[in-house]
Amino acid sequence: MNKRRVFIIGQSLFAETLMQLLSSVAEISIVGCASLVADAIPVLEAGAVDAIILVSDPALPSPGDVNELMAVAPNVSIIATDLDENTVQVITSKRVDARLSDLLSVLETLPDTIESQKLPPKPTNGGMAYET
């Protein structure tokens, strides 16, 4: 298997820790790290990236940032992390042939209802979970 070339965008301790952790994985090559999306553009334009990780930050990812990344690297998956929510979102603009059978296959893989995607509610008592 070829190494996945990953670029990390973020300016937090989590971004630094993620970079260190992923650097130790044999199948991953960290090709760069930037604090801001604008700083990542020159590397992404060179086309040497398989995935972009946007690390949770109040300013990231904005819709404009995601649009800019997709315009510069349309075939690269963007992985948006959110440490506060403990979630990862994969954003891709990969194009496929427009065949009805493909569309139906994608629709079949969607969850039955939107309700099945909801996360459990956050505790409203300062983070303490308890039963009454």
C-alpha cells in the first residue's frame, strides 16, 4: 500500500499532537502543516496531497475555507475534526459518472431517517452526567 500524503491545517495543541501521532504511522506521510487555509494553498496547488485534515478551531472550517480547498484540490478528501464534539466529517467533491444505478446505490446507503444520525444530547449541568 502506498503512503497516504496528509496535510494538516490548524493552530492548536490538538493539531500538533495529531501531527506527531500520524507521523508515527507507517502508512501516512505528513507532507505539511499550516495554521491557516491560505498558508496551505501553495502546497495543495502542487498536487502532492491525498487528504487534508482541518483541525477543530473556532475559525475553522468556514464554508469559504472548504470551498477554497475544494477549488484548489478538487480530488482531495477534506477531513474536518471537532475535538469538542468528538466527531470527524469527511468532505469530498469526487465526481462519478452520472448513471442512475450509481445514484440509486448511493441513496441506498443513506440512513433510514435523519433521526438515526443525531448525537446524544450534551449534559446541561456543566458537563456532569447523572441520573435522577
